[in-house]
Amino acid sequence: SKENNKKTIPKRWKDAITKSYSEFVIQDGRAFQLLQGSGFIGLAKQLFDCGRLMTSSTNITIEDLLPDPTTVSRHIDRMYVHRKEQLIKVCQSIDSYCLIVDFWSEPYTGLSYCGLAINHIDPKFQSEIFILGCFPYEMENKRAATIRLFVDDILSGCGLKLDEQKFVMTDNEPTMRCTFNQNCKRVGCSDHYINKQLQHAFTTEKIDGELVNCESTQEMFNDVKNIVSSIRRMHKQQNLSKK
């Protein structure tokens, strides 16, 4: 069993790996959770398998095994082309789906981006999500017709086309509602509805000229914000329990 395999690993090996990993996250400024990612585990497994196949007399160092950053960059470009071809074939085989659309702007540069994803239910009733990409929005304006043309062009490149049988999920802003009011079935984002309700409850004073009447809730919210900000500035959170 997995538990028995853990017991057979010598403690000095585990300690050595823990020490090396700790030095790795400190020296390279990486997150502690990095080793839990599937990509990192795949890399570690590949290095482990190569090490098992090598003899102790093999004159190969770990630096010889690791690729140059330029090589990685070129390999990612080839991988992207290959995966995109696979994605197009998958998209062309899908009869029904929900397109997820999200627009946002980077506050520092002011550049706008469009994120597109496809949610599909396969014949076994399993939900599959395919990310089409995050695309810079460089059109001349942000009118509904222009945005729809931009999205339709991207979908066309993937072999997809919206019609009355296809669903589109967006936020509930007026521009998005107008963009996808034809040749598709737009679905409002529940998270966006909830976020707006929380925003109105905690921060908004008036809606359509009417008072929100949430003074006590907003006062409590502001008090909590001030307490948290004060504790952060004084670094008092280090003295608190983990909970």
C-alpha cells in the first residue's frame, strides 16, 4: 500500500529532500505549494526515472539533463501548435456547448484582454472545460458589435460558431448583455450577481437614487477593514494563531 511504501523510505532521504526543497523555494523565490502541482511532480518523476536507469559510473550531471531556457521556449511554441490542432479537432466534434466570456483591463498598462473557454458535457455526462485562450483586445472600440465580431473571429478559427442552440455565459454588464443578445442564449453569471449584491450591501450608498439602507452593515464592514489594516501594518498577525 501507499502507507507501507512511505515507511520503507529511509528518513535521511526524506530529510535530505525536504532540506533541498526548502532551499529551492527560498533561493528561487517559489511558492511552498509548488511540489503539489502535477507539472512539478511529472518533472520530478521523469528525473527520478532517468536516475534509476543510469549507473553510478555514468559521467552525467544534473546540469546535463536540464534543458536551456531557449530550448524550453522553442519547445513550448511547438507544443502550443500541436495542442491547438488537437483543440480544434475536439471543438469541431462538439455539437453543444456553453461559451464562457470574460473581459478585463490591466490597470497599470490599460490593455484589455478577452478570456474564452468552452464548457461541454460529454456522452458520459462528465463536464469538460477547454480554455481557448486569453487574447489581447486591440479593436478600435468596445461597442457590442465590435466585441461580437472579435469573439466570432476567434471561434471561427477553432471551428466553432454561435447559434440559437449555443449558450454564452458572461457577466451582467450592459455591454455584454447587448453583445450576446442574438444568435445565442446568454446566461448571466451567478457569481457576478452575488458579487454585485455584496458590493451594494457593504459599499454602495445609493442605487438608482434610492438609499441602500445598510448603514449598520457598512459600518461593521469598515470597522473590520480598519482592524485588519492596522494589524497588518503592525505585523501583529504573526502573534495570532493559525486559525
